[in-house]
Amino acid sequence: MLLTDFIRHELRLTGTHVGCEHGVCGACTIHFDGEPVRACVMLAVQADGHSLRTVESLAEDGQLNRLQRAFNECHGLQCGFCTPGFLMTLQPVVDAGEQLSDGEIRDAISGNLCRCTGYQQIVDAVSAALTPAARGPRHQLTSGLQDPRRGRTPVTRSPTPPVCYQATAGLRDCDKPAPSCAKDAIGPSNSSSQTSSCRQQLAESRTSRSAA
């Protein structure tokens, strides 16, 4: 039995997605003894005695962590299918806390494929997650500021994230259709409003790198 099948069908941790089944797309990425690996090219028996971590473990005390919040605020996902793999690949990068250039971030995600976003929003999300402001109180989003690109006023969002583990955030099962579930799982969103906190954090990150 493949490790992906064991995780999804035996442990019922369906946040780990199955894509190419050849270790190419990265959707099945988990942490194996602390390192990101492709679960679709490993046998379940190979994990015996080792530490495994899936996307379901990223939330902190039931709240989205700063990388998940950055993906939400920067719109770093659309269908959400590839997002668990990106999160598991990037979590060690965020944990390291080093300021990275856009090129270095693109190198870090070069092993993960996304067919929706064009990657720029994902790069923006990682840059935002690496800023000091992203380490502040959970779900503290900027309100009342204008997004310089869209000219829209963001709304204050609920501090309670939706719980769903069929798709991205992976907190518990839900009965929503996959596309809706994937969008809801990463956190609350409003298609008519764009929060400015991501762009603000991104600008701060690039300013600090330039000053250094």
C-alpha cells in the first residue's frame, strides 16, 4: 500500500492529495522526519518508526497559522488542490525565518505544480508570511486601508476560521462540493473585497531586503 493511500483511506487525513502519482506534482507532500517528501512514491511500511506530519497539523490551536493566513490574504490559491503540497513544502522555509528574494522563493516551490494561479500570488504569500508583521496575533487583519492595485476597501473578517479538512486547511470533514470546500478551507474570503494586509506586508518585506 502506498503511503498516500494509507494516509487518506486508513487514517482519513484527506488533506494530502493525490495528483500525478509519480512524485512530480507535489500535491502529496508531507513531512517525513521533518523533511518534505512525496508520499505517493513511498510505501506505507517505509514510514514505520518514523515521524509523519500532514497538512492537518499546520493549524495552531484550531487557528490557521501565518503561512495559511498569508495564502488566504494574498489569494495564493484558486481550486485549492495543490495548496496542501505547497503549504507542506513551504512551512520549513517560513519556520527558518530568513528573508528570501522572489527568485529564491520560486526556487523553493519549483518542485510543486499549480495550474491556476500563475505562481505570483504564491510568491507574494510566502513573502508576506516572512515579514515580522505576519508573526503577530492570529487573524489580525488590516482594515480600512485601500488596496493600491484594486482600490477596494477591505472588510474586517471573522476571527473564527471555517473548519474543513476535505481540502486545504484540513481541520475536519465537511459535506461541501470540492471547489467550494477548497476555497472555504484556507479561510474566510470575500470575492468583492481584497484585504490590503498582504500587499502591505509584501512592501515591508521588500523594503527591509533593500535596506539590508
